[in-house]
Amino acid sequence: MSEYSWPDDGADAAARAQAEWTATCRALPVGTQIAGEVIGRQRFGVFLSINGYPDAIGLAEITAMPRNADLPRVGEQVSGEVISHADHNCQVKVKLADWSLHEDSLRGRP
């Protein structure tokens, strides 16, 4: 089995995310702190279920990941911050807190 996967209910989840997109954007504006679980993993990032928002799909892309950081595994609990909304595919873009901590440690900050 590949280390990369799609969320188990990918097509159904996408339909629910689209149906609730306006409410999701209102409930999770840029800057909102979130927590959730990694539900899918691809070379370009990880898909997240966001706690308290069953119809929202989060995506933490590697473009927000610092060099030498690790991509979290499926099932891992994560937290982070909403950095944007992708209207074309109804995804909440997230920068993971671990990635910010990793950047700070590389800069010598506690």
C-alpha cells in the first residue's frame, strides 16, 4: 500500500463541503485556530477533518511547510491556523502549528 491516500469518503465529503461552503467560510475565517485529524495524504499536502465542522475539508499544503519538516501521517491529530479559502474546490487552507514551531526553532526562537 502506498503511503499516500485520499480520504475514504472523498466524493461524498466533497459534495458535503460544497453544500456547506458559505457557512464554513463564515465559521472559519482567516486567522481562526483549528484542530483536527489527518484523513488523507498526498505528495502536495494533507487533508484534514476539522473538529466541530464535519462538512469542512481542510488542506495543509507543502507550500506552507518549512524545509526539513515532516508531513503528518493519516490519523495524526494536528492543529493550526486558517490561512485562506479555496472557493474552486471548497477547501479550508491551513498552516499547521507544528510547522510554525519548526520554523521558530530553525530561527533560534523558543
